[in-house]
Amino acid sequence: MKSVFVFLFLLVGGIHSYVFGQPSLGQQMRTSAEAFLNSLSDEQKNEANLAFDSDWRYDWNYTPRSRKGLPLKKMNEVQRKAAMQLLEVALSDVGKAKVNDIIALEYVLRQVEKRPENDTYRDPENYAFLVFGTPSTKQPWGWSVEGHHISLHVTLVGEAIEFLPSFFGSNPALVLPGFIQEGKQVLKEEADAAFALLHSLTPAQLAKVVLSDKAPSDIVSTNTRRVMLEKREGLVWGDMTAAQQDLFKKLLQVYFQRYHVTLKNQALKKLNQADLTSISFCWMGDQEPVRGTGRGHYYRIHGPTFLIEYDNTQNNANHVHTVVRDLTNDWGEDLLKAHYEAGHRK
């Protein structure tokens, strides 16, 4: 038990508390969402604000497609700033930098694919914002931001916040010579930390971790509303050496450091309570970080309450997808269940 608490402390760098006199994260989100909605015309609000119980709240994807919601291209500068404030509140500096870099890769893809400057398929302005319901402390509400390789979903019930599912992708994974932003690797830490853990394993451990020499063509959980992946495979944290556990901690940190410290601590507390020693790590595909081979690699981190997937196989293994899912509370389902049960009792 002691090692688990030490794990949590080391991973999050200690517990951060609210700064006295500062609004809670929930209040900051409510204020930001209200300011965004108030900046819009009635016509824009019809696009950006849907009922909380709308089925569109569960419709998510990470491909370049037309989307429900109000895209950046239909906003003026004031409205864009108000929309982006939602991301400013929810993400850490690391997470915000990744989002900006992912959006900027649309310009790279235009060059790679020889598309015109005004192309609307590879479009850095095709990122849509939606608010579900009315920002409130009394009733559930939520918001989402989605575009090519970004899909973020937040649900609030009072001051309680759920921020998963969450998707970050990168195409190219590494911008090759001859193109703008040459050398840019947005999700570098997600690859490096995983290879460091993989290469620390013994042959006996690798026999458990490596499920296949061939990687899947995408994340296994895809974009389903609920994750249908019950079996945990690979090597569990409890069967790793202390040094390997440290590498595993660093890998987890890479994913949860994307979010506001309050959300990061919330997620890690939940992991801790669910028994961190049973978290598993598995691998498929190439075991060396060589791009352009066409084979690629995939790994999965699977705990009792959460799932992380990383896949780099498309475009000759130079195209990354990563997702973080909450196996019990995606879309705030646990929060909503407790809320509605409490209301029924009253």
C-alpha cells in the first residue's frame, strides 16, 4: 500500500491545492463557456449550443470531416479568442502547445499533398466548438472541441468534471526534410517514453509484453461511445522492477500532464484507488523507432478504470493516434448517474 501512495506522489509531483481566492476550475469553465456563447449571434448559437441530452454529445471522430458545432472559420477574432479560452482553462501549457502544434500540421499536410492554400480538407480553421446545455451549477452541461486529430470532451455536474474521452494525433508524426516545420514531432514524448520502457524489459518480460510482430492499423478502441476491450494483456506494473516502474510512471505522466493540474490529480487519484499495480503494458509491431518502414508500432496501457492507446502505422509509420479513455466515466456517465439518482431520491 505504501508503494502505491509513493507512486502517486512522485507521479504528480505532490498534491496541488486550490489557490485561495481563485475561482474553481468548474467556475472558470462556466465563465469561459458563457463568455463564448454571449459573443455569438443567434444564428451562431444555433450551431454552437445544443441540448445536453443531444446524441451529438457522443458523436466523435478524429478524421478531417464536416462537424457539428461552430468552426473557427465562422468566428471573428473576438469569438475565436473566447472559444480558445475553453482550452486555455482545461489544458496545461504542455497540452495547449500540443493542440496548437497539431492544428499547425494542417499547413504541412497541404504542402505534402500539394493542396492549395485555401484547401478546406486540410483546414486549420475546421475545428468546431460545441456547448451542450446551459453552463450551470444546478444542471449537467458540457462542451467539446473537435477537428482533425483533436477530440476533447468535457462534462460538468456542479463542480465535478469529467474530461474524457480525449484524443491527440499527429500527421506527420515527424515532419520530414523539405517541408515547412521540418523536424517537428508533436507527440515525441509519447513515443520516447514508451520505447524507453520497452527496451528496459528482459526477454522473459518481453515475451509477455509483445503480443504480435504486426501492429494494428489504428487504435483498437476506435471512436466507439463505450470501450469494448475487457481483457488486459501484457506485463503488469506490479511485476516490473523498481527502475522499470519509474519508466512506466514517466510514460503515464506524459499523457496526464496534458491537462490542467486539477484534472491530472483527479485522474491519478482514481487510478491509485483502483490499484495501480494491476495496470498492464502491451506492445505490437516494430520494437525500434524507425519511421518510413511501413510496419509501425502500437502500445496499450490498460488499467481497471482507464485505457491509453498509441498507434503509429499509417503513412509508412509516420502518423500517430493516441487516446485516453475512462472505462467507467467517459462522458461523465458516473457523474450523471449519481446526479440523477440524487434527484430521484429528493
